[in-house]
Amino acid sequence: MWGLDLTLLAFIGVTFVVAMSGAVFKPGDWYESLDRPDWRPPNWAFPIVWTILYAMMAVAAWLVWHAAGGLAGAPLAFGLFALQLLFNGAWSWLFFGLKRPDLALIDTALMWLAILANALAFHAIRPEAGWLLAPYLLWVTIAFALNLSILRRNPQYSGRRA
């Protein structure tokens, strides 16, 4: 393979900068006060799962970068990669920062579509890269269901309050 190179480090850096949104906008007393479903993953699982998923995203992008010969060889795939990262980074701000699970749910739906499109675009260039995004898509599917459940259980957060 190509070994550890600066491109891989750059993709790791980009994905973990996005991950910092979760470190800035954290669950706190407000989140703990919400009515949440019993089936939700335990709080300790989220940082572990997200760390693994961000690493997989970075490796997927790196594989496509090398297979396509850089950004110019796959502008749509990398545009979709950036788009799904944008939605990803916005979620913590919307849900925890603004306390708007309704807006976060819309963001999650858009993120899911962007991840699917990104995975398909990556798969067309380097199949392994597309498959590396499959666990991410599954986790965001669970996140959507959890976000929806929380919104339904806490209707006071289903729109802007006066």
C-alpha cells in the first residue's frame, strides 16, 4: 500500500476537526432531563463508536484520494464527503447547542442521504472505501431513530418556543 502519508494524516485531521463539534456541544443536564427510550445505546458507547467511525471515514477518503489521483479525479465524491461532514458537524450544535432535536432530526435525515450518496460515489472509485462508510450509515440510521424517539417523547422541543 502507500503507507502512512500526509494525505492520510490530513483526512484524519479533517474528520477529527468535525468530531470536535461533539466535544464543544456535549450532552449535559438538559439531555439527561429528556425522556429517552430504554433501547438507546449507553452514553459511554458514543465516543468509542464515533472515534472508530471517524477513523474509517478518513481511511475511506484516503483510499479514494489515491485511487482517483487526488481531488481532481473525484470532485463529486469529495464534495459529497465534505457535505456529509458538514451535516455531521452541525448535528451536535443543533441538538445539544441549540436544544433543537427537531432541527437535528432534519439534519440527520440529510446526513443519511449524503452518507449514502458518498458511499456509492466512493464505491464506484474504490469499493473498499464505499464499504468503509457502511457502519457509519448504520450508526446514523440508529441515531435518526433515537433522535426521532426523543423528539416524540419530548414534544416541547418540536419547534421554536416563544
